[in-house]
Amino acid sequence: MEIKTEDYSTTYYPETATVVCKGSLLLSGAEEYAPILQLLNGAAEQQPNRLTLDVKELEFLNSSGINMFTKFVINVRKKTALQVVAVGYEEIPWQVRLLKNLQRLLPTLTLNLE
């Protein structure tokens, strides 16, 4: 599963159960983020034991994007068997804030800051 535009790409790699977000996610509102949220939820529906969310190559994310990731994490809380691992760069302050906030919503989320 992949969503790709000139500005960003979001790809699910089923062989590693990893979702990689790259580029700039500066979409307008929940409607424009709906396909990405569907991709994330679809990845979780594949029922892997562990799902990795990699945002290392995500350069920008607006508040609507933060809301989308929040909705995803709230949805994942219902799947008690799924372990979510979030990967980001420690040097990028907004990635650290985003991932730590997601961890507050999903205490079982494993945070991997490189």
C-alpha cells in the first residue's frame, strides 16, 4: 500500500510491517488526511504482532497531520495484541514531541529515537 504525491509519500511494507512517512505532510483537514489514515488503519488490520511507524524522513507535519496520527493511535488502543514502535530523530524537536504525545495516548508504544 502506498500513497505518493510530489510532496510526500506514505508506504506500508507488509514484509516488515513498517509504515514509512516521507516528505512534507501539509494537507488541509481530516478529509485530505483520510487516505493516509486508512493506510495506517489498514496496516494495523493486517494483524502483525508489531507495527513500526517510521517518521524519520518526514520533514514537516501540520496540526491536521498530528490529529490524524492521534486518531490512528486511539484506534490502535483497541488492538491489545498489536505492539506499535515509533521511530524518529532525536535532533528534530517536533518529531520527539509528536512521538512522546502518541506514547502518552498509547502507553505500550515503544519509542525509538535515533
